[in-house]
Amino acid sequence: MDDIRRAKRPERLPTVLSRDEVQALLAQMSGVAWLLAGLLYSAALASPPPATRCGIRLPRI
């Protein structure tokens, strides 16, 4: 039983869309769906990263 190793969890990276992909996605929407998606997208662009909201300063790379 000592020789058994646990499987490693795969590293998951967040999916980031390019501006062109976002524009294409929003172009396929209309009405309330378009409005909500646009507001959520623009709110994410305007908000600071979560670490800075908690008072943690990260160096710029």
C-alpha cells in the first residue's frame, strides 16, 4: 500500500477571450442577453483584480 500514489489534479487555467472573440460573441446575442453579457463584460474590465481589493499589493510583471 505504500507504493500507491494519488493521481495529480490537472492544472486548470482560466479561459480568457480576445477582444475579437468577445465582439463575435456579443454580435450573436440580442435583447436582454446582449445587455447582461455586455454589462458583465464591462464590469469585469472596470474592476481591479481581487488581490488589490483585499489590500494585497502585487508587483507588475
